[in-house]
Amino acid sequence: MIPTGKIIDISMEISEEMTVYKNREENRPKIEVTRDYNNSDAFETTMTIGMHTGTHLDRPLHIIEDGKTMDSLNLHKVVGLCQVVDLTNVEGGIAKEHLEGKTIHRNQFVLLKTKNSFEEDFNFSFIYLAASGATYLKEQGVSGVGIDALGIERAQPQKNTHKILLENDIMILEGLRLREAEEGKYFLIAAPLKIKGAEASPVRAMLMELENK
């Protein structure tokens, strides 16, 4: 299967007004113009942003003490074939029974498309991946799981979904925008910044359509 060149941008736009987790003001990025054409011959800005803001990739250190960090990431994990799975009919948590009838490929990313992709404001009842769904995907041997929510789990005090995936070195990609991506196979590019010691990083994620889905 060869990418056709058509690209679907599945990233959130970064701005000071963007949707952030639980609408917390401290999660909003700060963008400041440090030089402009009124006082300089160039235009420059600085940005302060949380690693978990917008579309981002989690690494094991996020949940696991002494876990792997962003600078040790194998890029083959975030660049390659993936499967978009349509779960827009699911309410609440995505469980094992919602995934059993879907095409899941070993050693590939699976992206969970839900009703979240059709909402702009933060929904405190967003669709998430339940522990049974995470266990099922682990058993299928996926390399990573992406979801169109700013968190892959909701109201799980023990962070079971994160742990099931990250303890098995399964990538977690959060904050996707999958409205324009139909169910099927794509080529995924979701490379994060190479930040030493970081537990997560913002990502510009995109899908390339394939000639033969």
C-alpha cells in the first residue's frame, strides 16, 4: 500500500483560545510576540505550553516512575500504517465488545474515532477508552492507540487504561481530530518533539490516504 499524497490533518490548532483539558486556565498556552516590525527587522514569538496540551503523545514516565521518556522514542512507533476505527455510536467508555468486530492489525497504531471529533468545546462526559478495551488492544498487539479526546481515560482513579498501555510500551496519542477520517487504513505521521527527559510532547499528527485501503 502506497500513500497517495492526500493528507488529512488530525491535529488541534494551538492558540490561547483553544480547548484545553477540563477548561483549566493553567492548561492554556501562552504566546507572546517578542520582536515585531515596529521595533525590529524580524518577527519572533515565544510560547509556553504544557506537554499535554492539544494533540500530544504520552510516554511511560507520565504514569510510571522511572518510565521511558520522549528522547528514547523509536520513530517507527509513530510513523507507519494505522487503522482508523469508527466508534461514533459508542456512549461512555469504549469496551472490549465495541472493538471485537473491528479490524485491528498487530504492530500498528489504532485510532479511535468517536463523537468527540464532532465537538469543539470540552465535554466533561467525553468518550474514553475503558480498561477492558485497553486490555483487548494490548492482546491484539497494537503499537499505539490514539483517541479524539484530550484524555484517553476518564474518572479512573487508578489510571488503569494508561497503565495497561504504557506498561507494555504501547504509545498513547491524545487530542486527535478525526472528523474527516473515514474508517479504514492510512499512513500515520505523528512525530513528537525530541525533548530530553520529557514524559510527553505536542505532536503535529497527519494521515495520508492509501491507494488501496
